[in-house]
Amino acid sequence: MAYQDVKKIAYDYCYQSVCKGEPKWPQGAIFTQETKAAVDEACLPSQQLITTRVTLKELSASPSTFLPCILYILSKYEEEHKEHHAYDVRRLPLPRLFSVLPNPSLHWRFINISANSLSAFVKEPLPRGYNDQLRMFCRVFNFKKLRINR
């Protein structure tokens, strides 16, 4: 089956049926009832895990209701990774594993502030030369706590 046909089935039928939308089976000679039965069988576990219609409002109101479905998808991905043969070139690339919850880290985060980007926020013309840039930084930021006087 061609990639475009699989894409039609995935977006127009599978996604809509799992998310309790309005699934439409694509029309054409390749879209047979046997294919539809196989797709329904593949989508059934996900359909049973999602009990409400998936909308942005529902996702933001109670994201934990969709967690079982996400965990099911992750378990299927992990099964694929376990069954993967590293040197088999006939296999498609593996789906990327993901984290269900955010991973907090203690890495330092840095922000670069240039005179050009700063001038856009303070509605001043672009400073020319080093001294003009220094004056702009001293006007915008309070360096007295760092004991830097200008």
C-alpha cells in the first residue's frame, strides 16, 4: 500500500475513531473491507482506553484521563524496540521513544542578550558603537546590585 493511502487511513479514519471524532473510510479500490477490519482491530485497544472525545479543551482540563492511552502507545513502541534486529536493513526506522512526564534537570540555562534584540523591546534606535551599547544596557538593567556604576 502506498504511503499516501496509509496516511489517508491514519488521519481520516484511525485518528478520528480513536479520538471519538467522525471517522470516514477512504474511497477507492485498495480500501477493502478486509483492510478496514484489520485497521479496526488495531485501533480497538486505543479506543477502549479513551473514554471522552479528544478536544483541546478536554486535554487541558484533565490531561490525566489520556495517560493510559499514551502509556499503551509507549509500551507498543518499547516492544518494537525489543524485537528490533540491528542489522536488518529491510525494517523501517524505529519509532522514537518518549517520556510520559517531563524530565526536570539542573543544567544551567543561559540567555544571550544583544544590543540589537534589547533595542527592539525598549523601543529605542539601534545603538552605534560600544559606548552607546553600554549606555543602553545601563539604562535598561539595574547594575547597582552588582556594584557596577556607570
